Amino acid sequence: MERTTAVIPAEDIQRQTKYCAEIKVLNQQRQVPPMAYVDTYGCQQNEADSELIRGMLADMGYEITDTSDGADVIVINTCAIREHAEQRVFGNVGALIHGKRKKPGQIICLCGCMAQEAHVAERLRQSYRHVDLLFGPQALWRFPELLRRVYLRRGRVFDVDASDGAIAEGLPVRRSGKLKAWVSIMYGCNNFCSYCIVPYVRGRERSREPEAILNEIETLVGQGYKDITLLGQNVNSYGMDLGSGMDFPTLLERTNAIPGDFLIRFMTSHPKDATDRLFDVMRNCERVAPCLHLPFQSGNSRVLRAMNRGYSREEYLDKIQALRERVPHIVLTSDVIVGFPGETTREFEDTLSLIQEVRFDALFTFIYSPREGTPAAKLDDPFTREEKQVNFDRLVEVQNQISLEKHQAYIGTVQRCLIDGAGDDPRSSLKARTAGNRLVHLNGDSALIGQFRDVRITHCSTFALFGELI
Ligand code: SAH
Ligand code: SF4
Ligand code: F3S
């Protein structure tokens, strides 16, 4: 069997490399080195994409700065998941006009998931005339070519045609951290949950070849990275398009076989495709971190059906049980949506009871936000924002109590933690993460950053643990 999704030919990637070199020559003729700023909204996938954008900008001779003030190129990598995220982007992009008036040659680019929404592209075209370049996530690998077109002053460039997307290997990357790294293993989503915009803006599911992924991880481990997160909208469908029988649990096993002292995490897992085999692999692979982010979205089976999630409340709970039988101390986190169109308070009670039954370590809670073009946005929604807020607040309160109790259970235990940075308080000069990814504040020498160390947990709050080095 052959793979069913497209791969960008190496020559096409090389052409982009050539464009980078060409722009670099132009940039080197300038007296002051030009600066580029990349601002990122949304999920880890976008963070990973921004690292590629910075890589390409660096290859084009730009210095990367952390402020838009006075930058020669500004790239806003956007998220479309909820209305609030989009409003923030519109506000911030609108405000860039002042900087551009002071620096007329400035190039403003907007990319990411919002760029792929037709109504957003139209609004930017009409009302945000200071935006020079717009391109969607599937066009990311052609950024050098697109920027070059703007650079050589051929007016505004909008590259936002709908596209299934392909796999582009060999793009330069400039990572933000030295210990933690994102590795995209696949792109796009085929699940079409009825509330979600992602499948419309990120194209179809497509997997990178395992060798490319494993080589990248091996390189990262060689460079000293200690905490590697495999990314995809639903990593559990990794490999389905490859036609080679490769699947996600097997990829995890092969990653686990790479020598070195590092942890492997992954996100996100869709419950419908989370199998006993995945849980077995998690139990058996010592480098795979004992934590799982398994979004349940709702605890009510009618709502789950309306969401097109492909599992019922009972099936979700069965998966959790199967996982806990194999990995008893698993740290569990999840996403939940309150106020899906037509969700009654009785149905919401099922969500509350599910979190009380599962007792997640932490929860990401969202109020439903209608997304233009999705099936759910067309459903009747008789409940007001205020009514939804009441349920939302109840949910957060119940979860905060559970999170606190879960943290209290750590007190007195010893956790092997990765010390991953400086703290923001003189009493806890270091930050660390347990294997299960819980945040730990502690005191110690900054020379310890980058090391795995045993930490005794002494106290806690709802959102963090506090400990001391042993
Ligand atoms: N691929 C991941 C989710 C990515 S989006 C998965 O399937 O688990 C992250 C979270 O945003 C989702 O899990 C969901 O809880 C939330 N979300 C997505 N669309 C939303 C919407 N229209 N309104 C509110 N929350 C939404
Ligand atoms: Fe959205 Fe569902 Fe795909 Fe997650 S699995 S990205 S929630 S459509
Ligand atoms: Fe947002 Fe796109 Fe991620 S919509 S959550 S940035 S995939």
C-alpha cells in the first residue's frame, strides 16, 4: 500500500531555501540588520509553526526580536478556536497601524488558522489595509516565496485558498526552549466535531514519515533536550494515511527506544481512538511520561452525539478505567465545553458528575463559542450566556477543589522532576515539572536548570506544588 496524502517534493523545499538566501543577500546590504517579530496565539501546534517561521526568518537574515516595536517584519500567527481568540487578534492587528505609520516599510503578515477562514480574510482585505501578507497554515512552507513577493513590492499578497495540505520536511527551525521541544508528527484533522473550526482551517489528517520524526527526536536528544512533546490534533490516528501499518503506539515504542535521558509526552489524544494497546505501551515504555490529556468535552451522551465525538459517557469512563488499571498513577487532564447549543442544566449535571467520578488532575474549561461554518453554529441555542456562565462557574469550583485535593496527596512524596527554568519569586528561585507535568516551585541554584532531580513536596496550592531538593 502507498501513502494517501501528499508530500512536498524536495526540489520545492529547496526553492524556498533559495528564496531565503536571496532575501538574506538583500538584507545584508542594509546598514542595520533587519528585525523580525513573531507573535503566536492558540495551541502548541501554532507554537511549533512559529518556530519554523522564525527559522525561515533567520535564514532570510532577520534578527528575531521579542517586540513588534520597530520590527521590519511582524508575523501574527493566529488561532480561530473561539471568538475571544479572534477578537484579541483583530484588536492587536488593528493597533499595529500606529507602528506602521512610523515605519512605512514595515511588512505585516498574518498567518495561522484565522487566515484560512474566508470571512476573516475578506475583513482583513477590506478593513485592515496595513496587513501586507495573509497565508493559511497549509501554505506555511512557502512563507519565503510569499514574503519575497511582498518584499519586492508587488503589493499585498493573500494566499488563502482552501487546501487539504501536505507534508513539508526539511524546513529550518528556531526553537524557543533548550529543554523542551515540540515535534509535530501529523497535521490537520478529519474528525469534524460539530463545534470545531480546526478541520476547516487545518486541512486533512496527514502524517510525517516515522523516520523523519525519529531522526528529529534523536537530534533533539543529542542536543540535550529532555522533554519532547509529540503533537497532532489527534495523535491516535497517526499513520493511518501512511499505508505502512505504522500506528501511534508503535511510534511511541520506537521513540522510547532512542537512547538518552528524556521524557516523551504527546497531545492530543481523541478518546474514540485511544486503545488498550496505547495504554499498554504507556505502561511499558519508561520514557513515556505517566500523563494523558484526554478531552471528554461533555459527560452527557446526547450532547456527545450532537458534538459528533464518536463515544458515549460510558465508553469514555471505560477507557479511563482501562488506563488506570495499567497505569495506576496516571496524571489525567482534559478539556470540557459548557453550554453547547441546547445543553440543558440536567445534561450539564452529567458533566459535573463525570469530573467527580474521574477526578482529573486539571481541566481546561471553555464556554461554547459558535464558529461560522460549523454545524453546531446552526443549532438552536436557547440558553443565555449568563445561564452558561453559572454552570461554568460551578464546574470550575468543583474542579478546583479536586485539583487541590490531588495536589495535597503529593505532600510528603518524592518526585523526580525536570528543573526547567528560573522561578518568578525569590523564595522559589526554580521551576520544575514532575513526570506527570505538574508544576513545582522550589529553591536552588540556577546551575540545576536542565537536570532531573528528586524533590520532596512540602506544600501545595490548587495550581502548583512546592518542594525542596533532596
Ligand atoms: N484536537 C483536540 C482539541 C483542539 S481544540 C481534541 O480533539 O481534543 C482545544 C479545545 O478547545 C477542545 O478540546 C475544546 O474543548 C475547545 N473548543 C474547540 N472548539 C470550541 C468552540 N467552538 N467553543 C468552545 N470551545 C471549543
Ligand atoms: Fe476539533 Fe474534534 Fe478535530 Fe479536536 S478532534 S481538532 S475538537 S474537530
Ligand atoms: Fe487555534 Fe488553530 Fe490550534 S484554531 S487551537 S491555533 S489548530
